[in-house]
Amino acid sequence: MESNDHCSGCGQKDTCRQAYEKLGKATGPNVACKVIVAFLVPIAVFIGVLAGSQWLLQGKFEENMLILVSFILALCVTLLVVFVIRAVSSPKKKEHCDKR
């Protein structure tokens, strides 16, 4: 391994190796879905609402006003989606769990 060459003069190389071995063997829940929901869904919603509102409201406003209205609408819908995601995915409070 090349990493041994970098660590050969270090007095803590065994401690580091043990720490990295523990990290490599760590088990836990898969967070890929949470990452997608937390980051990609709001971005996709914002872009989708922005494009959709531009298309739907095209003849109803002037160009500058259309951009502003579309942006505000996309921002509001995205914030609403983020709040709904947080409400749905938030962990249950202890007092709710104790009532069972």
C-alpha cells in the first residue's frame, strides 16, 4: 500500500489505521434517499415551477414582470414543498411515542 510510505515516519500510524478500519466497517442506514429528497427535490421543484409558470403566464404579464412573478411563485412553492418534506420526515417527538 502506498499509504504506508506516507505514514512510515509517524508515531501514530497504527492508531490512524485502526480508526480507518473502524470507519470502513461501520454500518448504518443508507442516506442516499434522504440526500435526494433534501437537495434534488427542492431544486427540481423550483426549476419546474419556474419553467411552468413562465409558460402558463406568458401572455398575461410583460417580460420583466413575468420573470418576477414566476420567480416569486417558484420560490413560494419550493418553500412550501420544503416545509412539507420536513413535516413528513421529522422524527416523532418523545411525548408522542410515550402515549402509545
